[in-house]
Amino acid sequence: MGEFLKVLNFREALQKIKSCFPGRQAEKVCLAEACNRILAAEIISPEHLPAFNRSTVDGYAVNAGDTFGSSEALPAYLNLAGEVKMGMEADFRLDSGQCCWIPTGGMLPEGADSVVMVEYTEKLGKDTVLVFRPVGPGENVMQKGEDVTEGEVILKPGKLLRPQDIGFLASLGILETDVFKPFSIGIISTGDEVIPIDRKPLTGQVRDVNSYSLAAAVQSLGSIPQVYPIVKDEFNALKQSVDSALGENDLVLLSGGSSVGIMDVTLDVLLSFSNAELLFHGLAVKPGKPTMAVRVGDKLVIGLPGHPVSALMMFYIICAPVLRFAPLLWVDVRVSVNIASQAGRDDFVPVQLVEEDGGQTARPLLGKSGLLNILSQADAYIHIPGEKQGLKAGEKVKAYIF
């Protein structure tokens, strides 16, 4: 199959994948189902929030001018004109020299522009309140529209809706919102040696790790994984499985069968579809060199290595960027030791992040691509570009958070 090889660097591969990937579709969902979904359209406030001037403390609503000059020694004497009940409209007006009791969240009556906290007052008889501290206009008051004004754009497309965002929308009476539909990702593990995880491997067999790790990675990015049964290295069985997955998903991930070898039938199967186009077969990276991609009509199939660490690392490198909405998180770190790298090949190294000398240090977790414990211990990975021949201890790099 050497005639099929189209080896690229990972940036070229990622660009080809992005150019073939379907656009995102939107759907309308009720607010109760919108958490952890990505907003597809801007949201404009239908009203002011708050809808009226309201108190932020328990105390007495006043005209600030009536409290000027008041002190412990010489308090202001105000006539108590009534009280504001919680959840009720303040249907009276305060005149000069008057005040009224108001709870936190209560509506300020006309004539009042501020609230004196109850701690700085004392009631004298039934109708008089002593004020021992002056307040300024607007003090202890949230003005109408201070949080949000009617017609204001409050959330923009691309935002991940968090619980606090759901509460914010609920406070404005917004019942439903437009969000992006999650992508459906088909996952197929291949290989004569691969068995279900509930079986004990015999000599030469391995459990199906990739279906689980890839499905979890897909789900963590807000897409929906659809895992298919394990397929042996047999042409007809693999073609039937791929055909089903293509019809039911936006993207299909194959793990195993992507290396160049006698038992490799994956590429033959993918290119047997009438509208198939090979995008690349092999990447100048470590780990994950035997990665490939084939476009079948308007769908995309990405063949990942069979080794679990390589498969998951390549998912993060070339698949996650097209599924992820939020920018990839990274931190500046210094590498703890020298790391060798081959020129002309991009290396991606799992690392642990540790605090040392007032900063973060990346400790590389070096090992063979099949050692799952390595990736399980990793907090992030670092990228050694193909134009470099490794990193020196103490060199500053970006660590990309898993």
C-alpha cells in the first residue's frame, strides 16, 4: 500500500480536516435543557433588570437630603410613613422628612432615592425613626436597569451556557434559546487482537481501550459518541461497519488498522467507497505517525493508531480542534529535563505539572506509546516543533491542558 502514502505535518492535516468538516447546525431548546450547551445566536434582553429601583439592604427608604449632617450625637428625625412589603408594589410617596421600612429587594417608593441600613437607625415610638448616619443618593439601592437594560445584548454566540447563565436567563423570563447541535461521532475499534473489556485477554490479545477513551474524550468536548462493535481485520465486515457509521454520524473515528502492513485493510476499505478521497496517510509526528484521513462524500473518516496512548493523543491534536468550542487552555512552564526530538517531526510529550521555585515545571512522562499509565498521570502535553531538535532543561514552553 506504499503507493497510497500521503504524509503531512500535523498542521496541514488539521487544515484538511477543518476544510472537510460539516458546519454546525442550530436547534432551539428549553432553558432547562440548555446548560452546558453552546449558544448559537445572540440573546437580547427583553426587559430591564431589575425592573424597578430596589433596596439591597434591610432598612429605611429615605430621601438622602434628609439625612445629611446626621450623626450619633445629632441624629436626623424622620416620620415613619409606612412600610414596603416584599413582592408588593410601593403604592405611596415619601415627602420631605419621611421614611418607610423596606426589606432587601423591596421596591423603593416615589420620593425615596436611598436606603439607610437598619443598623444605623433607631425607632422612637410608633411614628419616628432616628438616623445616625447620612447616606448619599443611590446608596444601598440597585437602580432600574442597572444590571441589564432592555434591548442590550447579554450573551453572544459561542458561549458555553453555565448554571449561572441559566439563572441569568431565567431572571429575564427567557424560556428557550438557540444552541448548536452536538456532533455525532462514530467510534470503531478494529483488529483481530482486540476483545471486549469484560473478557480476560489470552496471549496476544488486548482489551478494547480505545472505544472507551475516545468516547469519553468526545463526550468531554460536548459531542455525542456512538460506539460500534469491535471489527476484525476483514474487508467486508469493516466496510459494513464503516458504511453504517457514515450514515449515522458526522465523523467516524477508526482505531487500529492504520499502520502500513500486510494485515492492514482499513485504507482499502475506505477507498473502496465510490466517492472516497484520501486526504493523508501518515503524519510527521510522534506519537501517532500512522494516522490517516479519508473523505467519503460529505463525511470524514479519521484512522487513528491502535496503541491507546497514540490514539488518544492524536485525537487531541487533530480531532479535538474541530469539535472544541472554547480555546485550548495552556500555561507557560519550564521543562525539568532535556528532551530529545528528531528534526522534521513534531513531538507531543505528556507532562505532569508541578509547582517549583514559584512557577510551574513540566516533568515529561516518557515511554512507549502503549503505556496507558503515562497518559493517566499526565496533566497536559507540550509540543516540540519539527524545526527544533529537542528542548533544554529550564526552557520555557506552553503546556496544553488535557
